[in-house]
Amino acid sequence: MADDLHARYMAATRTWHKHAGACGHCTKEVGPRCSAGSRLYESFARLQDAYLGRQRRAR
């Protein structure tokens, strides 16, 4: 399960960064500014929180 969570987190990271680089409104520094960007960023942030939480609990 941990490997699956990491893979989903990394995929969401790549997807968000790809969108932020191509979108005329969203940026990596400021964050999402369109509905698609908001959805992608929220997914990325939720998976990041879950992954980092699991890493902290494992220590």
C-alpha cells in the first residue's frame, strides 16, 4: 500500500507541475487559479499529506 501511495503522490505531483507550467493562470509559486488547477492541486496536496503522515508515523 505504501508504494501505491507514493506512486499516486508522485503522479499527482507531475500532473500538477505540468498543468502549472502550461496554464496561463496557475503557477507553482502562487498556486491554482483555475478550476482544473484547483482540483489537481487539491489532489496533490491531499496525497502529499497522506504520504508524509505515513512517513512520520513510520519513524
